[in-house]
Amino acid sequence: MAEHAVVIAGGGPTGMMLAAELTLAGADVVIVERRASFKLESSRSRGLHSRTIEVLDQRGVVDRFLAEGKTMQVQAFGGVPMDISDFPTRHNYGMALLQSHFERIMSGWIDELGVPILREREVTGFTQDDSGVDVALSDGTSLRAKFLVGCDGGRSVVRKAAGIDFAGWDPTTCWIHAEVEMEEMPEFGLRGGGGIGPAEEGRVGVTLIEPEVNRTDEPTLEDLRAALIRVDGTDHGAHGPRFISRFTDMTRQAVAYRSGRVLVAGDAAHVHAPMGGQGLNIGVQDAVNLGWKLAQVVSGTSPVSLLDTYQAERHPVGARVLRNTMAQRALGATDDRSVALRDTVMELLRMDEPRKHIAAMIAGLDVAYDLGEGHPLLGRRMPDLDLATADGTVRVFSLLHDAKPVLLNLGDAGGLDIAPWADRVQLVDASYAGTWELPVLGEVGAPTAVLVRPDGHVAWVGDGTDAGLREALTTWFGNEVL
């Protein structure tokens, strides 16, 4: 039986990002993926939000995605567009990039990192004990791991086998989704509870509501034609589909993100309607939160209790996405009262403060983990500042390329001593003369030191002393080494 520190079930965006994070942190990981390659049958997600772009920048690979995607304002709430070009981030935009291309680029990166992938196999079950997990695969073989992470989608076998409840709401609406060729080019735009627009290679993308909610049969070209006739009175000569699929607004979240040595992330932990295009993004961000923590636990640097912070920090983020997608779905109804409500919401979102609040939530820029009372930076994403150092100007995100934490000493050089953690935490003496500004909150006071976790969130803020620093270092990066 082959042994690994971590087995990841599912090689989609979340699984690949988690594998990259673990590998950068020195953990032995393998992905089990049912597909023969990274290629997708359908386009699925169509873009990245600002915080996901920042995360890729933190790892030094963002240029690969920017080279193929199109930067643009992609944030919307209930169909109301919101501009974030005035937000204090280097990436004050979103990116139009099909998931099929995202996965191709990610696949190239993890190949460079040397991540092994067992393709055309699936995790079918597992048994766990005090020291690890025996993972059964669909080809009859087994793997032994210290931890198993289910990144295997909304129907997650791992979540179900772990007995983790998937609480939430049943679907109220079903959409048919396709890319097809058409003899007559339709008018592009929103309608039918969805819309029709351009797709790749001259095809047309169609997303329309179907009258029956609980369809379990495979959608056909005839189903698609019927949906087009309902909204346009013609099927436009639809033929040659690249894919046809269905999705619903089922909204559910795993009650627990961990059961012993088994964890879930991405769609295995939360599913919702695709309003706002948030699903892929929060899955990638789940992985970046979990990866370094899990690596420290498997290496023995940190106790297993560190994994409790994964649920504590990411479950509220997922729950908030579930709520905002349900709200957006309600705003999408076409009865007179819902239209009146949407008009009112549109008026509110034209105002500056409501726009900033909602747009930052959709973009993932306002996430604030509860790390206690203190400076406004505590628990929030660290801004990507241009720091002045002895080696010249250095971007904060460049210090995170290797997924290693960093303590920025912005006061007197040599004023902070972290010798017992020197093998785990970078200490950088720097200065910054500019304004410290956060999305939504605006300008905040300049700290004298900042401890930044590998995921880019601030774990401790100095105010001229080192009070609380050792406790923060121990909590997040293990005990002192004398």
C-alpha cells in the first residue's frame, strides 16, 4: 500500500490549489482524479475575483493567468454591476477566464511542482484510525495517508463516507446550460432567468430556466431547443452542442469541515447557485487557508488542534456566500414585487458605501478572520505594499511566494527577536512611508510590525512593543525551538 502524508480526492481547482500549497510547504501529497486529463466537458466557472487573483500573485504565478484571461469589472449582485477600480489593491478588477483554461494553467503549475496525480481513479471509501486513513480507490487499490481531503465536489463521496451532514435548502429552480452552434445568431442578453451570449470558437452560450425543478435525466438537444423556443419563440437552429448540462440553486453547507483525519473543501464543503461567480473562488481560498496548516500538522510542527481554525475561519465565509447567493436568486424573480425590490437594491448599490460593502464581499477582499480584538489589520488580508528594505524595494506578496510566513519589522532594525522560530518564519526589516488602506474600512493606522501568515492574512500587529508576538508565533507556527 502506497503511503503519503495527504491524499486529495479530486483534481479540480480546489484540489490542485491545495496540492500546490502542501507541496510548497514540503508535505508529501497525491491527487486522485477520475478524469483522464485536466480537460473539462463544460466551461463551468467563467472568471476570477480580485482576492483569488491576489492569492495567485502571492504564489508568484499570477502572470500565467493574466496572460490568458481578460481583466475587467466582473463583480455583480443580483445582476447589478459594481466597479471596484477605486479599491486599494493592486488587482482592483476581476478576470474573465473559463474554468477549463484555469485548470489547464493550474495543471501546468502543479506538474512543475512535481505533484503526482492518479488519474482515471476515484476515492470510493476509507477507514481511519488514530494514526492515519486507509483510502480505497475505484481500481481496487488502496492508499495510506495521515490525512484525506475531499475536494470531490457537491456529491462528495468523502463527505458522505465521513458522515458529515450537508445541511441547507433544496432547489427551487433548474437551469439548462449549453454551448451550441446556431444557424441563426440570436440577440445576446439576459432573459429566461439566465441569458444567451457568445462562447468560444463561434458557438453560443445558453443558460435558461426550465419549468421542472427536479429533473434527474440527462439533458438533450431537444430540451435545449424547447427552452429556446419558450423564451425566443424559435430554437435558432441550435445544433452541434459542445456540452449540455443542468444546475440548480440547491444551497447546502457541510456542518463540519473536519471529521478526525478527514477534511472537506470547495464544493464538497458548500454548494450554491452560481450567482456572483463565487464558487471556484472560495474553493481556491479554502485551499490556501488549509494547506499550510495541514502541512504543519503532518510535519509535527503544530498540534492537530491547528486544523480547528480551518473550520472556524472558513465556515463563516462559506455561510455568507450561501446567504448572498440566495438573496441574489430572490432578486432574480420576475414578479412585480421582486422587480420593485431589485429596483430598490439597484438604487442602494449606486451609493458609494453599499457598493463598497457588497462588492468587497463578492470579490473576497473583506474577509476578516476573528483573531480577537486589536488593530483593524488583525485577521485581514495583508496589503501588497512596496516596502523599502536593505535589498531595495520589495513587494509584500513576493515574500509569500514560497508559502512561508513573514514578520515585517517596520520599526528599528533588530528590535524584534524570533530566534526560536527562525527556521519557520522570515524576519524582514523594512519601512513604508505611504498610507495603509483596506477595502471598505479605508485608511488605518500604520503598525510598527506585522506577522503575516502564509495565506496572506495578518496574525499579529505590533504597536511599538513585542507584546503578544510569542503567543502568536506559537499559536500559528508551533512551539519554540531552543
